[in-house]
Amino acid sequence: MARAWHHLPVSAIAVLWHLLAAGDFLALRLEVDVYTAGFSEVQMNWFLLMPLWIEIAWGIGVWAGFLGAILLLARSGTAGSLFALSFLGWAVTAVGMIVLREPSVMEVTGYVGLGFLIAAVVLAFLFFLYARSMRARLRR
């Protein structure tokens, strides 16, 4: 079966998005000066004092999604499972950062942080749906 015309653009968007998420995660975890220079002391402390379970969920969301994006590009059927795991990780992260943390991500980072987090959850779900549909298409 021929590759769908939309496979390469969607895969490229998935890889680029997850590179952005991975870069954000690593730069914050490693406290890269050029990246964190724009953060206030309150914002940096909020990220550095994050509960371990949120940090683990965030890491799962980022790295499962990144690997899923690479496998989607390679047309692997495993991509959907990794995107499902990524979605779960991002959903747990969002609940932790928006609902359970005091102050919330919105109070600390404003609409930018909240928007990034919501986009991550939505995109993880959409990439999961796309990978699942491509896997079903390949089975036909």
C-alpha cells in the first residue's frame, strides 16, 4: 500500500513538536542558563520544587511522545501505543499542574504555560488517533 500523502507532514509536525517538548523538559531539568534566564525566581522555584510524581508523568509524556513520533515517521505500528502512553503522561501532568498544585501553572506562568500544557495534552491525543488510524490502514 502506498504511503498516505499526509503521513510525512503529520510525522514531521509530530517530531518537531516533540523536539520542542524535549528541549523544554531538558532545559528546565538541567537549568540551562540561556533558556531559564527569562524565568522569574518564582517560576524557577515552582519548576524545581515540582512533586516527583508530576515530574515522572511529565517525562513519560515527553519521551514516550518523542519516541512515538520517530516510530510514526518510520511507519511502525508501535507508535500508537507510545502516543497513548504520552497522552496519559501529559494528562496526569496537566491535572497535577493545573488542579492539584498551589499555585497552579496558570498562576505562575500565565497563559503561555497553560497553553503549552493544554496543547501537549490535545496533540498527544490527536497523534494517538492518527497513529491508530494509520496502523488500521496498513492492516487493510
